[in-house]
Amino acid sequence: MSPLNLAERLGRDEFPAQVYHRHYLHVPGALPAPGELITWDEVNGIVATHRLDPPRLRLSADGEMLPQYRYSTPVVTRRQTVWQRLHPAELHQRLSEGASLVIDAVDELHPAVGRAAMELEQWLRTGVQANLYASWTAREGFGIHWDDHDVVVAQVDGSKRWKIYGPTRTAPMFKDTQEPAPPPEKPLTEIVMRAGDLLYLPRGWWHSVAASEGERSLHLTFGLQTTTGAQLLSWLSEDLRRHDVLRLDLPVHASPQDRADYLERLKKEVAAALKDPGVLARYMAARDADDVTRMRPSLPYIGSVPALPELRVRLTTARAHCADTDNGVTFRACSNEWDMAPAAGPLLRRLISAVPDAVTLGELAATAGVSLEDTAMLVTELVHGQAAAVEGGGA
């Protein structure tokens, strides 16, 4: 089991069947080596080598974002562009006063965190973004709040106290018809997260977090994208445009009877689509195929991928699909679709099973029982479609 495989640590099959979207789950000591996710030295490196303007990198205290000038100064380049130079001493001072450090989408900046995020994406079939939070005092960075997405929290270093109050509205959304009612005065439970602990919290659950245990805290929050009925209906409205009643202008100037007839025809098509037992599977397959969150270039190979057995190939999505057809296989990934010969099936499935890892070109050729040259041609097609990336191009 991979030390970073959060799916195994959360319970694999039992988690979606019994916990996911239902209630919180605390798993003490789930990660025996939490530093394999990220270390303080690596955090320092990210802050020092990337120009991360707010809100990508920000300081927060009492639910408010601190002005950037309180820990950085503007620098004007000779090309008259402006960037903010972070001052470590001022940053340290703000953090010692109780601000929390936040880095959004750290999975895009750190390979190990990105790997963990991709594992979650493949397991739960949804997009994942990992944010980093660091605190040094008991002062709360965000107050009592709720998130519009589920989260998996990994405590990397130190400890942090979580007060969990529970939900006051079923599955609230970012774009909703009303706000949840205020949380109760007393929390449902209090959990002290220590290094190596995992916590799952469904969206809409009120909570507050503070490094109140007398030590610093470093944790990662993996936010899970929602997949709701509202999104299904939005996709269905696009899919149903093949029926003329969906394409017709609304009969706003027609008689009441004509309006009623139109609505009846519309209802008939929508009801028929929702009666299809495969509609959810079709929607999820379409959603998976459109995932383009982790695309990457394959430099120096800007044309064809050379037939070099040591080159490494990896998919740029954790949610690719490969299905058998009468004439071969269909592969869907990164908003593209390929119809390929039957021999491509083992190769494509090997790439999918390897996510988030890479597979050598030589291994792919051997798996499929095809030549290295044919394998390189197929991989070239995937690279041009942004569904795969090649590594190992040398200096």
C-alpha cells in the first residue's frame, strides 16, 4: 500500500458505502509518515521560489485576509511589470501575531501532494484541489464556517483542534437559494488532529479550527468537487438538444393551450431521459472525459514521441475511460475520444492502472505485444490530445 494512498487509509470500499457525504470520520494515526506528503523545508521552497499573489498565497486572521503590503513590497521590473517581494521577517511577525498561512492548489506545486490528489480523483471520480494551512497560535484564521465541498484533511505536523458543529442545511451549494441557518452554540464534537491523522468532513458542516494545543500546525485540505442533481440537469439540457422541442423558441406569444402543449412535450422528453437507468453512468463518463485539471507538456518532444524504451509515459488525468467496442476500443480523456484497434486495449488499460505513476514505453509495448515504434505512435496521439505526457527526455 502506498504511504500516500489516502483511499486505503480512509477505508477504501467502506468509505463511499458508509461515510461519504453522510458524516465526519476521524482516523488517528492513519499516515505513519506524514512528512512524505510535504515538509516545512518544501513549504519554504515553494514560498521562496514562486511568485504567488493573493489569494493563491495569503495570510488570514479572524476570517479576514491580511493586506499584502503587511508582509511584502512591490517591485517594478525594467519592463514595467509589478510583482510582490515577500519579506520573511514581516511574514514571521504576522504569523507570530496569529495569522494563518494559506497556499491554494499546492498540489500543482508539489509532486507528492499532486500524487495524493490524483489518487483521490481516481478513487472518488471527482476533481480534487489541495490547499495548505500553517498556524502557530490559538487565534482562528477563519472563524466558524462551512465549506461548499467535502474535504479530506491530513495533519502533517504539530496539532490542531477542530470544533465540529454539524450541518444546518442539507448539502448547501455555492450558488444556492438560501444560506444555512447559523450553527448551534455548542459543537457536536471536538477533535485534536495530530501528525498523521486524517479527517473527512462533508460539505455544509460548520466547523472552526485553531492551533490551540501550544504547538505549530501544518495540514493539507483536499477539497472534493461536488457532483449534484443540479449539475446533472444542466448536462441533460445540453444532451437533449438533439430533440427539436428543446431547440424550439419558447411559445411566449402563444395561446394558453399551446403553451401547455409545449410544456407537456418538454416534460415528456425530460422524464424519458431521467427514466433511463444508465443516465447517471453516462453523465459521470462525460464528466470524467472532460477532466483537464492536470495537463502537462512533454518537452523536449514537441512533435513525435521517439521510440525509446526508457521514456516514461503517464496519463494527465486520473479519470480516463477505455471501453471495448465491436471493432476495438474507445478511449476517452481530456475532452478527446479515440477509436483504436483491439491491440491498443492492454496498453491503454496499463496506463490507467498506473495512475498517478508513469510506465516506460518499453513496458507498454511489451504489455500490448506491439512494436516500440507503434507504441510511440499511439503515445504521440495521446500527447497531442493532452491526455498523456512523456518524461525522461534528458538534460
